[in-house]
Amino acid sequence: MEQLWAADGALTVREVHERLAGTRDLAYTTVMTVLDRLAKKKLTERERDGKAWRYKAAAPREEMAADLMRDALDRAGDRREALVRFVGQVSDEEAALLRDALARLEAREG
Amino acid sequence: MITPLLLAALALVLTGPAPALLARSSWPYRIPRAAVALWQAIALAAVLAALGAGLALSYSTAGEPGEPRFDPSSARDLAAAAVLALTALVAVRLVWAVGRVAVGTRARRKRHRDLVDVLATPDGLIPGLRVLAEETPLAYCLPAMRGSRVVVSVGALDCLDDGELRAVLAHEQAHLRARHDLVLEAFTALHHAFPRWVRSDVALDQARTLVELLADDDARRRNGPLPLARALVALAGSPAPEAALAAAKSSTVLRVQRLADPEPNHPVLASATYATAALLLVVPTLTVAAPILKALANAVT
């Protein structure tokens, strides 16, 4: 995925494999499977180029990250039920109450 | 004629005053597990009683059960049929809402997990942990049958020490293990099944708070209350990146105050709550089933 984001245009499986060969020892078929899977998840787009597929990222990295953060921070809409957050942000007033309670606990635990 | 009235009354009490009263009480927070069961029983009993009232009403207007004779020229029979149709409509709406929420939530969650998997880096500290290169302090979990994820942002890692991080992860793993998302999903579906003017947020809000308390209790048992409380304060107190974030009221204060007190242990209160939950389910079920069973018994002898 990093290679697709870094590339100017669409890449074939062979091109991705070559770019990865410098840093990681991956089989050609592995790269092919991964790219195919990413396309099925609509994270990449692909077009026919002769006998091979050319892959490119469906959106720039920043756009996907922004999409993810919108999901993660959404507190109202439908997205809210998809994930369970550890804790949400609180108001200043609540933050003061939080610090009081924590101080009480720290005093008790010593 | 008395059965449908009783059931309708029960349904009304269970949708209005009972949840309102329960939500204002603080004792459920001492026994979160039993309280979740009680909320589930209230919701289910309300649905059963409402459906049962419709069924019983159409029975008692249409004559004795066991001898169905439908006469389209009789106003009584037409009214009975209308009530029955309305009851069926409510039931269908419920099933529809459950299906829609289940499909929608899974699709959104899967899409989010795909994004997490290409954007975040795996970390071997616990299975399924992904670290997201974002400054905003964030920690959440993505429940699933297989391949659930716990996502933590770099911003969150920066404001937590090792013990606090372990507490956060224990909390999220408790959510995943106990499938708290399924509990919430049921309440969400119920919430969506009814038109805006009759439904209230009370049950869903309470369920959300209670499953957080359950996960907190699990993390507290593993690592003690202090790291978890510190982690909550550290992550909740960090500046909100968007205006929308600070708006909603939160259960965070309740959670930290609860950790500051000794771990609750109220076996009697919990047992009584479980008993009430069981009773709530048995009474409307029997009331609806009794005349049908009686009719069946009569038909056999």
C-alpha cells in the first residue's frame, strides 16, 4: 500500500514487487494476492493493461486517514455503534471533578 | 378483556416510568452486570407485553380462542383484525430494525477495520493491537467474531505510562471478550424500531454506561484501580481536537469516581435485581401463553 501511495501513477504487480524487493523478501504471488485483496476491499482501484492489472490507491493516504478519524471521533451518527471508545473528551467542569476523584484514589492507594 | 388492559399497562410502565426511575438511581452502577440483565429484561418484557396486549385484545374481541370464526360483516371482528394487523406491524418493524442495525454496523465496522489495517502498524503487546500515527489521543476497539482489533493512537501512547496502557488494553479486551457490542446493538435496534416521538435514549445511554463499568471492573481486577483511573483522566482531559467532541455529556466522571471507591460487592442487591429481571420476563409470557395453552388443552380433551 505504501508503494502505491508513493507512486505517481498506477503500478502493475511486477512493479510493486520490484519496489518491495529492496527492503523485503516477498514472493511475487504474495504481492499479487495482497493487491487483489486490497482491490476487493475497495482500498485500491485497478484497470486492465494488456494482460496485467494496474493498481493505484483508491484515495491518498491523508484522505483515508481523515476518513478513519471521522469514524473514530464521531459521537452521534450511525458510525458511533461501529466501535467502542475507551473514553470520550470531557468539559472543563468535568475535568476538575475527574482530578478530584483521582486525587482521592491516589491518597487512598498511597 | 382484563388481560389486554393489564399487558398494555405493563408495557406502558416498562417504556416510560420504569426506565426513567431506574436511570435516575445510582444503585445499578454498583451492580453493573445485574443491571444490564435488568435493562435487557425490561426492554424484552415491554416488547412482549405490547405484542401480547395486541394479541389478547384481538382474541377477546373476536370471541373464544380455539373457535376462530371470522365474520367480515361484524364490526367487532374487523376491529380485532385491525388490532392483530397493527401488532404484526410492530413485530415486523422490530425484526426489520434488528436486521438493519446488524448489517449496517457490520459493514461500517468492516470498512473501518480495512482502513485501520492499511494505515496502522501492528504491535505485538496484545493480539490485534494496531498503533495509529495520529496525534489525537484515541483508544477504541473494533469487535468481531474473528479478527477484532484494539486501536491506540500515538497521541494516546504519549500520554500513558506502561501500567496505564495495560489498563486501557485490559479494558478494551474486556469489551471484546464479553461482546459488549452485541448488548449495545440490541438496544440500538430497539431504539431505531420505534418512531421518534415514543422512543427515548434512556435505555441505550444506560446500557452504554453500564458496559463501560463492566469493562472497568475487569481492568481493575487485573491491574488495580489506580492505573485505569489515571489513564481515564489522561485521555479524557486531553484537549478536544474538534468542537463536536466536547458537546455530549459523558459517563467519565462517574467511572473515575467509582474507581476511587472500594470495589463494589453487593451480592444481595445483585440477586434481587436478577430475580426482578426473571420475573419481568415470566409474567407477560405466561399471561399471553396461558389462554392459548388453555385453549389447546380444551381442544385435546
